[in-house]
Amino acid sequence: MPSVGTPPALRRSTPATRRATAGALVSSLIGTLLALGPAGAAHADPVLLSQGRTATASSTEGAAFAPSAAVDGNLTSTRWASQWTDNQWFQVDLGRSVDISRIVLTWEAAYGKAYDIRLSDNGTDWRTVRSVTAGDGGTDDLTLTGTGRYVRLQGITRGTGYGYSLWEFQVYGGGDTTQLPGGGDLGPNVHVIDPSTPDIQGKLDAVFREQESAQFGTGRHAFLFKPGTYNNLNAQIGFYTQIAGLGLRPDDTLINGDVTVDAGWFNGNATQNFWRSAENLAVNPVNGTDRWAVSQASSFRRMHIKGGLNLAPNGYGWASGGYIADSKVDGQIGNYSQQQWYTRDSSIGGWSNSVWNQVFSGVAGAPATGFPEPRYTTLDTTPVSREKPFLYLDGNEYKVFAPALRTNARGTTWESGTPQGQSIPLSSFYVVKPGTTAATINQALAQGLHLLFTPGVYHVDRTIEVNRPGTVVLGLGLATIVPDNGVTALRVADVDGVRLAGLLIDAGTVNSPTLLEVGPQNASADHAANPTTVQDVYIRIGGAGPGKATTSMVVNSDDTIVDHTWVWRADHGQGVGWDTNRADYGVRVNGDDVLATGLFVEHFNKYDVEWYGERGRTIFFQNEKAYDAPNQAAIQNGGTKGYAAYRVDDAVDTHEGWGMGSYCYYNVDPTIRQDHGFKAPVKPGVKFHSLLTVSLGGNGHFNHVINDTGAPTEGTATVPSTVVSYP
């Protein structure tokens, strides 16, 4: 819309300036109160049906005012606007016919003075259920009775000289007013163990036999150990298996024995030991050292190892990186053959060896920065962190503990006493079990419940919409969400304090435009006091079968913390090929002040990470470019050879990264060359520390590390090219 000659009274409003401290505090307090329990427990509230649904309109004022902007959950920053004539319409497809009881229209300055609300079952035959003849703008909250799949606002007379413009169009209803219960049992694949449980070792061994090599299987398991002491156990942890203690602190649950990951199933090669976790346990290793030989998507959280920790497989074969947080290792950690590793907010007795990229932040006992040799990058503290929520027993009652936010953190949350945070009773959670529909999951969320996904694989035919501040969505046993029919699997509104944790999102066979969205497009609210966290949330495209997604993870909300994720376009398994599991972009960050701690993103057809937000920070980044590019032309990016693994947009003024590596292994065409692994604007506020590129065995090469800086990789010796600091 041109600005020249626009009457002042009708100029478009702009979002409030972010960083409004009072507003942030109020929002944070609201989120905290809502997180304590379900809202609306006394009656069945109507469900928000329209958010994220397909919206169309008779016209738009311009590309920035698309119909989708009025159903994205953002009440202040994005809007639909029509052309400047009467008789315009806007409609939303709810996906199925449903009872409708309420519609809320949040108008921008250009409003409808006279309009109808119409319903249709087929998008062709319409019936009017409500008429407004004297609208005055602002917010119209309309009650009505009707059933339909399509809901239309039919404008008749404009209230201004402009068109019709809506910040948000919200349709409520749902038909089923049965209140969903909170709490309940945890299902058959959660194995709750206490010291008196018979044949604990046999139960562990039986699941391990099933899961040891089931890399793309459907089995999902969680072993939860009640507080107490367990003797003479060797808990071998296979694919899609979680082992965790049910105490408030790791030392409440002691295993005199081992919690083990090795690579015998893969001939001593641990580079495919993915998707498993150990949490909230104390382990007293039999021979003084525990073995945890893993690669991506394997978390080690809130653990106390009363001895040493070996990160390599038996025989010291290859291993490709992992993650430790909020843990104490009394002895030394032996890195050995681990190519890269990230350790955060922990306490260790020492660390040995570096391969390519070992990164520490907030770790007492960590080695000093030595990059490029030894290849250690160490930050004294982590700027902002909040630990992953976890299930525990308070007496005989299950609760979820949500740890508090920390700034400039160092060391664990639990060594010095009771950890800080809040406890949420299981009765405030909807316990999701295999077979539960997306409609039921969204009903539970709209009802005010948190979500606890039990181990299983969940197909969803519509987006799971997390709209309430402070909502916890926690998965056990690598619970897996598969979007059907090209929907986005999970979407979070621009609200405070949502916590997503412990989930695998597996792309479906029909291309999804996105798989995970944190905040709507153009989100602008300040969440510094209570950010959304994404922790141990993994995304996979292909491998278990053909899958496609244009962009895997989009972070729009400001202040989001992405803490340990592996976003992976599969290079092996079923349904793998340059176009078979097509996925152009891995992670796109549009929000400001976003922090990534432990970012693993690999094999995308174009950019693996793109960063558009201001003041972004990444501590540890690991990447491999797509193996299967058929030739140089397939990855030609205009005049540039290849798409950077990590690109900061030219418009960004402030950005910083530490300990970041990109590798290439072009096994289809080893002659391919990448101009660089990293691309960023040359500005004083854009800084990088400890960067490297590696050619694996000479299969393809990098010409530079970042922009035009850094020596090319050469030969077949797999020797990194490094840049200590940039610029």
C-alpha cells in the first residue's frame, strides 16, 4: 500500500517495540501460572479450529498480506488485507465438517462495517448464519450455531476507504464436548522398575535384542527406574530406547553396574548409533569406566558417572559425535575416536584427546581453548540455558519437573542441592498413546493440558497446535510423529515458555512445507524472560521410508533456545535418493536473539542452516553436505559452487558462532567442489570462532572455509582446514 497521502487516522499500526520489560514480566508470570495446571477444567471450552488451516480470499492488497496471515496465531504482526473495494471475502477450510459455536474477528484499522458469516460443507453452497450491519472495528466476538467445513467472511460494506483487513480470524467449536482426562498409566512400552522387580537384567536384555540393530524399526521403549540402588546391572541401550531415573536428582537412583552403548552390531563402527538417551541416573561402573559410544541424536543428561566415561566403541572404531548436559563425571572422559562432541553446563574430572571439533560451554574441568591444535573450543559459561523437563516420582505421585532458566550458567543444576524449577502433576498432562488422533491431541491442548507422549509412532493428519503459554510437550522413548498428507507436524504460537522435548519428527511421503514451526511468520513478541525451548527434538527425512519436506525446522519466535537437535536428511536406509527424499533446507531462523547449543544439521539439498534473525548465536555446529549430489550442476548456486552449510543473511548485523564444522563426502561424484562451508556478511558484529571444513577421503573438496577465507581441503588424508577466528 502506498504511504503518500494516507490519512493519519487510517495509517497501518505497527507492532509494539520488543523488549518491553513490563510486558515480558507479565507474560512470563501468566505462562508460569498456566503451566501449573490445566485451564478450564470445570467445563468444556470450545476448541480453536482455524489456526494453521488453509485460508483463501477473493483478493489481497499485496504479497505481504496473504490469507494465511490471518490464521497463523499472531494477533499483532501479520494480517490479511483485501483490495480496496466492497464485496470481498475471506474463508478457511477446517478440513472436515464440525459444529461451530463462536467466531472472533480481530480487525486492523481497515474493518468491515457490514458483513455475513457463512458456512458450507463443500465450498460451493453457502448458508448465512450471522449478519453484522453496524460493525465499528476492533474485535468482533460472535456466537452462532451451525455446522460446516468451510467458514467465510463475506464483506458487504467497508468501514474505511481501504479494503478489509484482519489480524486474525478465529473459528471455535468442535462438537465433542467431552472433557479429556489428565494423567493415567504410561502404556506398555514404559517399563517402570524398582529394586524389587524380578529379573531386571532379563527385561533389559530382551529389549536390547529387539532394538540393538533396529535402526529404522518401529519399536519404542523407555526404562524408568524408581529411586533406590540397583546392583550388578549392564543396561545395554539400543535404538529408540531411553533409560532414566525417577528421582528429583541423579543420585536418588544408583546403578552399581553399567549403562552401555557399543557398536558390535555394526562391526565396531559407532557412526550409526543414533536415537537413544540416558538421563537422571548415578552409575558406579564395574571396571571404573562406563562406555557411551554414540553419534548424533543421542543425549546424555543429568547423569552422575562415579568413575570415567569412554566415548569410543570397543576397538576404538569410528564415532561421530554426541552431547552431554547437566552431568557430573568424577573421572576422565576419554574422547578417543569421537570426531566431534559438545558438552554443556557440567562438571568433569578431565578430558583426553581431540579429533576435529570438541566444544565445551559452562563445564567445570574442561580443557582450555586450544583450537586448532588441540581442537578444543571452550566458553567459561553458557549465555542462557534451561534444562530439559523430566518425569519423576514425588512419593507415589508422578510429576514433571520443569527446570528454571539460567543465565551465564556453569556446572550442573543439582550438585549443590535441590534443583530450581517447578513441578507439574501428571494429572495436568494428557498422556498420549499410540492410535491417538491429532484432533484429540489438539483438543487436549485447547483444554489446557500439557502433553506426555508415551513411546510409539504417531501419524497425524493435521498440525499439532501448541498455543498456550508454558505448555510442556514431552516425549518418552523417542516418541515419533509422522505428518500425513503434507501437513506440518507441530506448530507453536508466539507465546512464552513452551517446552518441546524428547521427540522425533519423521517426514511423511507427501511433501510438507515445514515439519516444525516455532512461532508464526513475523513473530515479534519478547520472550527473553521465558523463552521457548526445543530439546532433544530430532527431525528425519527418509531412512525409514520415502519422506519429503521443503524446510524442516523454522524458528520465528524471538529468544528461542534450540538445545541439541539433529536435523537429518537420510543418506542411508529406505527411500533415499537425491529427489526421493528431497529436502532443500534444514533449519531456518527468522527470530531475533535465538541461541542454538548443540546444532547438528546434515545432507540437505540446498542450505542446511539459514539465519535471518539478529543477534543469533550458535555454540557447536556439525554438518555434512549431501553425499548424493549427482554432479556439480545439481548444487550450483548461481555463480557459487555449492550451498553453504551455514549461511547468515547479508542483512544481519550481529551474529556469533563457536566451534563449527562442515564436512563433504560426495560419493556419487567425487570431483564436486564447494566454494565454502560457511557464508556470512563481513561486518564488525558478525563473528566466528574455531571453524573447520573437512573432505572425507578426498570425495569432493572445499575451496575455502568461510567466504573467501581459509585454505582449500586437499588430497585424501581427511585433514581439516581451519580458521581460528573470522573476520
